[in-house]
Amino acid sequence: MKIKREMKMKNQISIIILAVFLLFSCGKKEEIKVEKPNAKTEVKEQDTVELTNAELQFTKLDYVQLEERVLSDVINCTGILDVPPQNLISISLAIGGNLKRTSLLPGIKVSKGQILAEFEHQDYIQLQQDYLEAKANLDYIEQDFKRQEILSKDNVSSEKNRQKVKSEFQISLAKTNALKQKLSLINISIKNLEAGNISSIIKVTSPISGYVSKVNTNIGKYSSSNDVVFELINTEHIHAELSIFEKDLARVQENQKIRFNLANETQERIATVHLIGRSLNADKTISIHGHLAKEDNKLTPGTFIKARIEVGNKSVLSLPDDAIASFNDKFYVFTFISENTQSNEQNFKVNEVRLGIKQNGYTEVILSNNFDKSAKIVKSGINQLTNKLFNKSEE
């Protein structure tokens, strides 16, 4: 019995020790935290950047300072070059015919009154014949009408006969004049025709001076009166047709300056706002009609342009475009801080700025309140500073 009691006591002591151990272990247990990597690595911005002596040997530094400059506030827009409707001519035949002769090609310059082409058809002959017959009949009826007028006054002829002849004369006169106008439409000379010169060919002449833009026919091809055989364009009054958004309409006024460039061209051209549209287009834009300051016959209607409408002038703090660095949709300038004469190292401060008006290679910069406006700002060498700053930040 004694042995059983001792064993029972030992078991109880073991249970108590185990319980104490477990309780102690729970109290000391530490949580293990697992850090999840960020999906996007952010660039760590720095306040300064340093160029070492070795780096300076391959870096040419040049400095500028903030400059008070009058820049024009602009509305950026796009458009095309166009001409007035009266300068774009589509030529059709009044009476259809077959092309007999032409030397036109797109791009050829033509003068007003110049012969563009010759067409032939039997209908031209028939029309001339009809006119000559109508003219001869008119002359006969006119003489008869004059005779009836005299007889009627002398009471030799009745009023009924006079009215009948008068009616025939008016009908014949109307028919003759109508045929005369038709011949005029196809450039048939009435004087030559009445002299007995009937031709199967008509000549089409240019109504304007300009350039051939389209040739829609060829030798022997029949063209009806509904077909456009040639298209001409006069580029003397070419203008800019621009589109602006509705929100910018209140800022645009007549006579404001427009600066524009053709696609893939660096040359800047000048125009002025001449007309402002009063209705919205289908794409919720408004049309602006601009007149060019200088006519240029080399410009082609339909050419795409990028334009800037100057809507006002402002005196602002500005820098050359080359002195402004950009990274991740932010803009920076570097100002000189100090130079270590022993190691020949130079330090530069990184300043984030916001941009405003841009014009002629200069940009308005909006600075923080603590920016030193008299500081030396890096212009040449800014690429090396930008690369070192952000490469180091990414590392």
C-alpha cells in the first residue's frame, strides 16, 4: 500500500510540473510576422545629389537663373488647312461627251480661261443645228410679225391674225434664246456658228487660277453631266480650321494670334482668329477660322496642323526647357549647393516644381515657398544628375 501511495504521489507531482512548464511556454511565445513584398517599388526621393571628381571630369556643367519673362497663355488645339468654297471648283460638262484631248495631271498649275480639255459628241452638232434652224425660223416669223403690225394699224388685217403671229414670234424667240444659252454653257461661239462654222468639239476652260487637284477621266471616256471630270483648287486664300473644346470658348476672341506647325515640320507659322463658331460639332468641339498672316501657295488643303491660340500674356518666372528634368510624371530642377575643395566634389539640391505656360523654348515654373530664387540652376549636365539621382534611388 505504501508503494502505491508513493507512485500516486509521484504521478501527481509530474502532472503539476508539466502544467507549469506548458504555462511558462505559452507566456514566452512570440508571434512570427511575415512581411509581404510590395507589388510596386516606389522611387525613394532624395533632397540632394552629389557628383564626384571622376564624374565631373565627364560632365560639362552650365548654369542659368530664374528669369522674369512675358509668356503667352495658350490653348493647344488641332485642325486642318482648308480653302473657302469659292476656291474649290468641281468641273462637269453641261452636255455629256467623250474626252478627245487633255494634258492635265494632278498638281499642274492652270490660269483662269486656260483650255483644260476638249470633248466631242454628236449631240453638240445637233444642238448647233437646232439653233440655226430656230434662228432662221425666228427671222421669218419676226418679219411676218412686223408686217402684221403694219397691216393691223391700217385695218387691212384682223386683230386675230396679229395676235396669232405675235404668239408664234414670242415662242420662236424663247426657243432661240434657250438654245443660245445652252450653246453658251458648252463654250460654242454664236458668232462663229452664225457664220456657218459647226464643230463637233467643245473646249472646257478653267474658271479660276490655281492647281489641278483631281483628274477623273481619260481619253475616249464618256462623261455625263452628273460626272465631275476635273477638280481645281486656288490656294491663295488658304486658312486654318481649328477645333477647340467648349470649356475654352470663353477665352477665345477675334484677332488673337495663332501659332501652328505642319506635321513633321519645325517651322512655326502665324495666323489670327478671324471667325468663331457659334454651334457645337458632333464631337462637342467648336470651330475656329484663322487667317494666315502670310500666303503660301505651297501649302496643301487638308493638311493636319497642331496649333496654339494665344489668349493672354503673363509675366512669370521661367527657365529654359533644357533646365527642367522629368521623372515619373514629376518635374525637377537642380540648384548648386557647395563644392568640396579637397575632394573636388559638388553637391546639388533637388527641387520639385510645377510647370505652367510654355513658349519659344521657355517654361513657367511654379516653385515652393522656400526656393532660393537667386540660386544657380543646372542647365547643361542635368541628364547626368537625373540619371545618378534616380538610379541611386531605385537601388
